Amino acid sequence: MTKTKTSVKASEVDHAALASENRRLKSELTQLKAADQFVREREQVLQIILDSATDVIVTINEQSEIVHANAAAYQTFGYSAAELTGLPLTILMPEIAKERHHADISTFLRTGTQQRSWQGLRFNGLHRDGHEFPIEMSFGAMRRPDGTYRFTGIIRDITKLAEAEEIKRQQLGELAHRQRLLSVGEMASGLAHELNQPLLAICLQADAAAERLQRMLGANSRHTGPGVCETDEAATSKLQTSLSEIANQAERASRVIRSVRSLVRREEVPRARVSLAKIATDVLPICEHCCDQGGSQLVVDVSRSLPDVIAEETLIGQVIANLVQNAVTAMKDIPQSNRRVAISADEIGNNQIQVSVSDAGEGLSAEAIDHLFESFYTTRSDGLGLGLAICRSIIETHGGHIRAENVPDGGAVFSFTLPVSGTV
Amino acid sequence: MDNLRIVYIVDDDPAVRQAVSIVARAIGVEVRAFARAEDFLAGYDEATTGCLVLDVRMPETSGIELQRTLNAAGVRIPIIMMSGHADVRMAVEAMSQGAFTFLEKPFRMQELSKTIEKALAKSQAAIESARLRADIRARLDSLTHKEREVLDLILIGQTNREMAQALTLSLRAIEDRRSRVMKRMGMSSVVDLVSAVKSMTTAEDKVAMKPAE
């Protein structure tokens, strides 16, 4: 209307108004150009993002048809971006995932809300060649001016991540399995020791009693007549049979314990020359996992220049993992920022290498220090009291020693020694 | 009490101490039993024939540790190490450190009695030979410088004539000194003299050379 009015009054030739109108139009044009430039640039940025992303980025409509896909789709699913356009997104999913996808979209369209988080959904993707692989997908919804929705999805191939997780899971499973085996072995070993003591006493006492009886009989037969002696002799003989049977049966019981023990425990561990750095590196994922779970920092200082030791490396790794696990548990009541586990190894002379695992917890009681390494001793309500006993038996089998002490500025340190290779 | 023989027992388990004591008393020896290695060290008499029946596995000081302490102190009492099946490796270590023998638990009275008798015989022989060496040492120390000179030459096998020449003495003087040496050393033949002196010096060398572990 303003423009019409202007033309009607053209005869009046209001130069000033015309000039002002011109300026306004020019400025509007400049703004439009700038806006256009801005949009172009945004589009370019978007395109670069889409082209360079290694994750698959797709846009779909309400029918889940692919409106746009980026180049990474080919790498991940075997379809080019052009091929995918117009195809249903579910072509990239196995049956089980299709249903859930449709349910998610239709629920959203009906209620306008998401029934579950659309971030980091994990399920299997379906490659063009038919193989399934683990993917992680995040979704976003965009409302268009006409009221319909578009959805964008970012899909990541997590095959490698899943493999790494699987390996870690297996390692932890194996660790738990070994732990159980060792627990049974340690229990049998502890029992064997505890039972052999009384069995030895039974054997010796029965033998000594039988011998005393024999001597008494000898004395009697000299002092009394042969008639009395005969009854005595018969009775004594029976008693002696009983006593010798007591000793025999005690011996048998000991053999039973021994055979159970050798069933569950390998007597000889094959040992080889190995560097502590390698042992530490191999067991590191497990230690890291423990520390992650317990919210603790982990510091490892094991030099490659240390001399090799003679050891069965998985068993020594087991000891380290066990000590780290204990260290983490010991710090559960202190502020997370102070939780720190340190693994270190040093040469301590005498052809020994000492490995230490220290924590920043509240330290050990004097009573605990005295009994820590005994079978069935525990300060935890959920503990069997075998972990450290197993550590001790592993280290002693290797010709080393293990001990625990408190650190002056707080926390405890568990150290064990191993002989340097060439000295055993 | 010259024929006193003592069996020392060190085991933390009272039932085992008692049983081993009964067996040892049955063979007519004196028994001293201790629950801890430290108590044994305080109650041990080195000059009397004895042996030690020792448990390899004890809570405070282990049998192996006590053995090391005794080795380091130069105490040579024969040790009968008692070990469970679980401690075979420790038993091997005990043997390599010079234990007399080891018995695997549980063992029988006869086995223990025989082993104790053998260990005591070894101890007695060691004590006798130590006494003998001390005697020879005392006699050697009683020699005058001149007599010692002659003894050294006898030891390297010189004849009287060679000695006379070496020491620029008359044959008569050498014979004289030589008979004084034999008398002081309490020997009737040169062969006995040489073997006695040599056996002692090699034994002393061995002790001197034994590393302090």
C-alpha cells in the first residue's frame, strides 16, 4: 500500500522521500544477500560435516523413508548415499530391530514424546551383504513448518569396541574362573595342613601306646606265672591290633586329603624367563577395569630395564590383579579424588625384584597385618579369606616372599619379591 | 652327665609336641619342647649331644627361617624337618640348606625313632670330633717355636737329614726335637700325627670358608 501511495503522489516529486525509500530498499537487499550468504555457508558447513563424518548420518521422513544419507553409508552398510535415498531405513536393520524402530517412531508421532532415550541405542545393523554387526545409533526429531516431522539418525559401527569389550569380559571371566580354582586348591591345602597335624599326633600316640603295652607285657611275663600271662597276652594282642589299626587309618585319612589336594592343584607350575614389564602390561586392562569400577586413579611404574624374572606370568599377573582389587576395595570409604593405586617394581639387591601395590586407604590394623595371608582370614563380610593366602602360596612357590605394611602418610602397601632370572 | 642326649622339638601345635615327646622319651632321651623358634634359641645347649625336630610351617618364625638363623650362627645341630605334603618345596629347601633329613607328615613312631637315633649319632660324632680337634689345637698351641718348625717340615715330608740341613742343626738335635713334638702331640706314629693335623686344618678351613648366609 505504501508503494501505491508513493506512485499516486509522484507528481509532487518528493525527492527527499524517494531517496529515503531507495536507501531502505538497498539496505533490505543487503540484508537479504547477507542472509542468503549465511544460509549458503551453513549448507556448506553441513555438507562438509556430512561428507567427512565416518559415522553414517541419515535423515528420514515419518514413513522412515530415507530422505538423505551421507557418504559413510557405503563404508558401513555397502549402499551408496544415492541408492539409499527413498529406501526405508529399516533395510539397514535385522527383523528384530525393525519392529522396535517402527514402534519408536509411531509412538513419537502419536504422543509427541520419546518412550526411551534416543541416544546411544545399541543393536545390530544389517550390511548389504547380509552380515549383522553391532551399531550404536542416536536419533533426533525436527518439526517442519507444515507440521510434519523429519528425523536424523547418527549410526556408528562399534564392531571394534564390542570386540574389545568382549575380550575384557572374557579376561575377567577367566580371572574369576582361575580365582575359583585357586580358592578350592588353597582350601584343600589349608585343610591338608590343619588335618595332618592331628593325624600325625594320632599315629604317634597309637604307636607309642602299642609299644608301651608290649613292654608291660614283657615285664608281666617275667614276674607272673605263665597261666596269667596267656590271658594278658591275648588281650594285649587285641589291643595292639586296635592301636595299630588306629594309626593305619589315620595314615589313610591323610592319603585321602593328599589325593584330593593333588586333584585340584597343580604342583609344578611351568615357569619361564619373563620381564615384569610384560606381566604388568598384560594384566593392565584388568587392573584398569578394577580401578574404573572403584573410581580410583591408577599409576604404573614398571621399568623395561629391570632384569627378567623366572615366573609363570599369568599367576604373577593374578597376584598383581588381586592386590589391585584389594587396594581399590580398601579405598571405598575415602573421597574419590584421593583414591589412588600405584604399582611399582624395583631391584632391591640380593638378586631380588620387589613389586609393590600401594593404596591411599585407611591402612591395616596390627591384627590384620599379622594374619592377612592366612587361609580363611578376612576383614570383609563378603570375603572368603583366600585371596591373599593364594597370593602368598603363588609367590612362595616362586621362591619369593610377600608382606604387607602401612605407609607413614596413610594407606597400605603390599610387596612381593621374585628372584631375578639366573639366580634360581 | 656325659651321655646326656637331648631331643629338641619346635612345633606350634601342642598335640604334635606331645606326641613327638612321647616317642623321644620312649627311646630314653631327654626332651625339650618349644612352641616357638625364639624359645628354642634361648633354651639350646650346644655342648650336649642333641638333635632338633622342627616343623617347617609355623606362624611366626618358620622352620626354614630358624634353620637359616642357626646356619648363620654356625650352630650345627642335626635338624629333622617335619613337613606336610603341601610343603614339599620347603622341604627341598631345608635339605639344600643342610637339614639332616625331613619326614613327611604323618609318619610312624618307628620311622621317627630311627631318624632321631641317626641324628643323635651324627651329633655325637660331630661333638667328639670337635673335642678331638680342640685337643689337637691345644697341643699344637703348646709347641714351642722350634718344635713347630720341625712339625711343619715333617708335614711337607722332609727326612731328618733334610731337616738338619734346612735348619743347620745336628741330626741328633733334630731327632730330639722330633720326639718332643710327638710326645706333646700325644702321637705314636708320624702317620697319625700328619693325618690328625691335616684333618684339623682342613676342617678349620671349611669353617672359615663357610659363607655367612
